[in-house]
Amino acid sequence: MKHKHHDLIAAFDGEHLLADLDTLGAIGLHPGAGLQRMAYGAADLEGRAWVLAQMQALGMDAAIDAAGNVVGRYAGREDLPAIALGSHTDSVPGGGKFDGALGVLGALACIRTLRETGDRLRHPLLVIDFAAEEATTSASPMGSLSFIGRLDAAALEGPAWQERSTRALLERNGFDIAAMVANRPPAPLAAFLELHIEQGEHLAARAIPIGVVEGIVGIRRYYVTFLGQANHAGTTGMARRRDALVMAAPFISAVREVAIRHAIVGTIGRLEVHPGAPNVIPGRVTLDLEIRGMDNAVLDTAERELASLAAANGGDFARGNRKEPVPAAPPLMDAIERACQAVGLASTRMPSGAGHDAMNMAALCPYAMIFVPSQDGISHAPEEFTHAHDCINGGRVLFATLLDLDESL
Ligand SMILES: [Zn+2]
């Protein structure tokens, strides 16, 4: 890393980043009930207006697009595709001030450093505050889907928080759905970088300050049914029973073992016992299972094992939705690791178990993500917390990565 980069990284204003987190974090904050900045609600729109004003104050060419994304452009020295940075500022009901906001405000802190040192990079820079990332609408992450030109109007018919449908929510807040669907990215992009809190306990438990995200995990869902025979719970002797819940029990335990053996995660999040009465032996059990992992070959193996375990216990194993893993770009992961060395921070590679706007941006350009620790792995809750030094570390690594990519791309 060049001497000039060291000076620039040293000029990164971490205190300003922390102050911005507090200012934005007060918009839509309900003491005792966390952040209430749900997509397209009044507090969300107020937060977006504040982000827009910050971009304009930094000399960016900024506007809010048809989907509510705040998009700011900072000119470069050369006529090159832009490097994009960003995340989201909407929240879940009762969220924390770090989820999403850190990535947007960290990106603004990068621009501020360049502006205050009077520097321009070779590449133009795009900072994006994506709308409706959280699953409070039926089409989320919706702002980034619209940004990449892949928002499907049919997905807007599903429910949104406090509304009959996402369409109703949008129309009530004055959004033009046809324009959202017609939205297209402004120009080709060289790369997308997203700084985000981990929302898990991997980094905090190991005291590692930076996670280099290898990709966003694939998700596979299955519907498993065990058919027994419903019967009288008082008059049917134990030897004569075909209890569907007892058939399902070994399978439920085996899901955990299979997940651990393959270093993936597996969850049965829904279970129905029919007919569901205390005096009736369960005749039918249905359960929803999902597994998540980065590697399709590993997921294939786990899936085969789970299917045969279900069959061995008399169950029917049906395949449901499947989302492919979205790997990050290795050259960008390398750049983040060089940036960590330049800043003097340890890092580790890890998958993201949660979805992010970056998985949509992957359709446009190479992407990578930088994770910082979440205290106790808590997120989507008012107790969500990331230490000040971790927020600043993340911002510095984002900036150092940007400087590296400006030369290497
Ligand atoms: Zn987020």
C-alpha cells in the first residue's frame, strides 16, 4: 500500500461516522421498542431525506430514485465504470441502529475523507442507500431488486407490514409502481462493496475484528410428511400405535446431526401435528425444513442424506423453494484482506447466513462484503450493538479496500 494511501486512511474521520450513526439512529427510534423505520413509512422516508441531504452536503450528485433508493454519485478523474458502495437504512419493527445504516454511513465517511483531503479517485463512486431491504414487504430486498431492473410487479401483491399488500403500502405513500418496475441501473458498475454488521456471533466469539464474506448462503426448503394412524389416545395400546409424531422424532434429531456433520445450518421452523388434540394419537405430522450453506455440492449431499433419513422413518420428503448461493468475487475478497493488513487488523473469511442487497447487486457486477462483530450475535432487536471501535474499523477497511480497488480494477 502506497504512502499516499496511508495518509488518506489516517484522515478517515471515525468520530463523524459515530455521530452520523447516532443522528440517523434517532430517526424512528421509540425508546423501549427499538428502531421503527419500516420500509416506506414516515420515519423511513425521513431517514432517506436525511441521507440525501448528507450526500448533497458532500458535493455528490444525488437523488432518490423511483423505488426510494437514495443514489449519490461522486465524480472520478477518469471515464471508468463506477465503484458502488452501500447498504440500506430501513429497519425491522424493533430493530437496531447498526443494521444497514453502518454500510451507508461508512460509505459516506469514505466520500467525506476524499472531499476533505481534496482527492478524487480514478473511478467515479456511487453510494446507494437501498430501500426496503428488510422482509417487511413481500418483494424485499425490494430497492436493490428495482435498482438492478428485476423487480416483478406480481411480487408486490403479497403482504407488507401494517398493510393489505406491498402495492397498497407503495400507493399510499405516493410511489409509482410502473416506474419502480421500469427502473434500470444508471450505468455499468466496476464493483459493489457492502459493509454490514455480522448479525451472528462468529466474529465476536473469536475476537476477530473483520469478516471477509465469501458469499451469501444458498437456502433449500423441504416439506416432510409423516403419515401414521389417528386413534383414541386412551384405548389404543402402545404396541398397536402408528404415531406420526413418534415417526418424525428421530428425523427431527437427525437434522441437527446432518447439519453439524456438513458444517451447514439446518432448521425445522414449523411443525404441525394433526389432528392436534390431547386425546388423539397424531395421525399426520408435517414439518418445514430448511438448510443453508455456501457449497452446492455439500448441500446436495446433505439433501440426499435427509431424504433417505425421512424415508427410513416412513416420511415423504418433498423439495420446495431453493435459492442458490451467491459467491463473492475472490479478487475483491483479496483486496479486503490487503486493506485489513494496511489498517493492521486481523480478518477471517466466512459465509453470510443472512441475505443482503449485495446478493442482488451480484447480478450487475462483482461484489464483496465486510462484516464487523455484533455483540452477543444479537440483531433485529433493540439490543443490537456493535462497539464504536468496530464500527470505525469497518469504515476504515471499507475505505482502504476502495483505495486498493481504485488501483487494481
Ligand atoms: Zn441489513
